[in-house]
Amino acid sequence: MLNEPTEAEGYVLVPINPTPEMLAAWYKIKNGFHYHDEPPPTDTSDVAAYRALLAAARSKLNAE
């Protein structure tokens, strides 16, 4: 189909506005949050938080 978005290698499609799941993933990394049965994040950098945000976007997209 011509109007279907495609992903180029090394890129992911994300919503224009972040979803609550994406924001939660970013917040969790940036603030070092973890549940009692999870290890704390070792990398709380902006890059790690951005990767978590993108992973949350991709997992939501795959779930739909």
C-alpha cells in the first residue's frame, strides 16, 4: 500500500505525542525507579531513557 508508513533500517515510527506508557518508561529510567523484584537501572542517562521510551512505543505498536 502506498499510504502505509514504513520503517527504514535504524529508525522506528513513534506517535507525534508520547503515550502514557512511553512517558512512564522514560520516567522509570531517568529517576532510577524499580520494583522490589527488579534490579535498579544501571544507566539513567538521557540516551537510556530515550531508548526505553522508543521500546515502549514499539511494544505498544506491536500489541495493536
